Amino acid sequence: MKLETQTWSDLPIELLELILCRLSLEDNIRSSVACKRWNTAAISVRVVNQSPWLMYFPKFGNMYEFYDPAQRKTYSLELPELYGSRVCYTRDGWLLLYRPRTNRVFFFDPFSQEVVKLPRFELTYQIVAFSCAPTSNTCVVFTVRHVSPTIVAISTCHPGATEWVTVNYQNRLPFVSSIWNKIVFCNGFFYCLSLTGWLGVFDPLERTWNVLAVPPPKCPENFFAKNWWKGKFMSEHNGDILVIYTCCSENPIIFKLDQPKMVWREMKTLDGMTLFASFLSSHSRTDLPGMMRNSVYFSKVRFFGKRCISYSLNDCRYYPCKQCYDWGEQDPFENIWIEPPEDLSAFI
């Protein structure tokens, strides 16, 4: 008879915490209003993720600014190690940098100031990415460039290597359609987005290159204005490939690759996810503070002081209110989103 009168609130606290820790932030908060006991358990296992910071590369000097969009705070670090370097990509809190004068390529953690060197290599205008932190033995660096209208040269390297490996591949697309200008690493593959929206895929284990037979995302004609190619961004989230198309006169359009059917689907909602878009690399996050969810944060801080520009899919508008945000006019090497350190005590 006693078993019949028990309720969900009578669950052992250990079991309750085990259940609640598997919920999303939003569902955790909803569960916490059920009763005092659930509230205590939910708060004890609640995780609010840290958003990326926007790192600014100064035109002069060695003082670098880091902007936290969640707290709307700016931190500064003097990093003379980066003098004369160009940022190429970022992932897992590491920067990949290139010194044009010496062809030096290296990883740098701006918070620990740790350096991991790679062999010299000439990186002209090709895009570059890496799979994971250089401290991992599975880290692969990848870059692609055109040799001729029908051939691409793919170069790879890894920490500890003595040279880069370059292999030429046939490219089935015509030259103009296949200038690759975005890369993400997802599910063990490097995905490259071309200027006109085609997807190339490189398998670093099998060393194969293919251009997928996926028609490019469909956008309104007015999206293709001056510098339109700078207004595109690419990210991944839990195995999904996402692209963001922007235009100074229109609201952004977000597409997700439907991999089983090999078509692009327009997304009307991000289901609580947050995207952080920049020209060189973009990021996704879940379980951020409520005001940041279902939004895209762009790599620009202007207007109304130090406030990051974002676009809300809930409200279908920019914040602050739109003042002709032409992402195509932005310097692609001016800033980049980077994961902040776990210990923020040095900055607070």
C-alpha cells in the first residue's frame, strides 16, 4: 500500500540527479519548478555553458582584446609572440597562425601561451583548418588550393611531422564554381564550401577527395551583392553541417545539410542552439543563458558601445536594431571566435 502512495518527488536524490543531469538546460529549469526537492537536485547538476570570446587582432602593437558576449565584458592580453602573424583558424582554444615573411606555421594557445610548431609551408590565399587540439595525437591540419581549373592540391600535416604532404586531385567542378573558402571538420571529415555553395569532402584517413552531388542552397537574387562571398559562414553541430547566408538588405538565412537526402533545408529555428559566425571559423553552442539561445552572433562589435551584434530567429531581427550590417565589408583577419579558458580567474 505504501508503494501506491509514492510520487516522483519521492525518488532517491541520487537517482533524481542522474535523471536531471541528462536534460538540456531549458528542461532542467522547467523541472526545477516542480517542487523544492526537484529544485535542489536540478540546481546541483545544472550546467550553463561558456560562450566563445571574440578575439581582436590589433593593427598596431601587441595588445589583444577578448570580448565575452555573455557578460559583455572585454579583457586584454599582451601577446608579442603573435607579432607579424596572420590568424588562419581556431578550434578547442587554439589558434593556427602563419607568418608570411618566414612561412612559419604554428599553433598558439593565447591563454596558456603554449606554442606548437609545424614545418614551414607557404600559405598564400588558400583556406586552412585543423581537426582538434594539437596536443592530441589525432590532430590533422588541412589546406586546399587550385592548381588548374580541374585539379586541386590538398596538403596535410600534423604536430611532430617534418614536412607537409601534398597530393593533387581531380576536381569535377569548373574553376569558378569550386573556389573553396570555408572549412569545417565534422564526423572525421573536412567539409569545404565553395563560393557558389558546392561541398567538397576530404577523408584524412583514406586520403580521398570528393565533391558531393548536393545542389547549392537557394537564396534570393539580392543576396549576391558586392563582396557577397564574405557574407557566408559555415559551422557544424553534433554532426550536422550548417551554413549562414547574409545580405546587407535582408535577414540571414540558415541552412542545414540533410545528409540522408543530400539536400539543404532552411532552418526557421535553431532549437535553442547559438551560432557564433566569423569569416575564418564559426562555432555552435547549446545550454547558454536564455537571452543568447536561438540566435546567431556575428564577429563584430559596433554601435551602442561594446555590444556584439546578433540576429534572433525568435524575433526575426538584429540586435541592436539593423543599421545596414554588411558583413562583406569586414576585414576577415580582424577577429575570430575562440574558446575561453576554463579558469577565468586570471581575467576577472
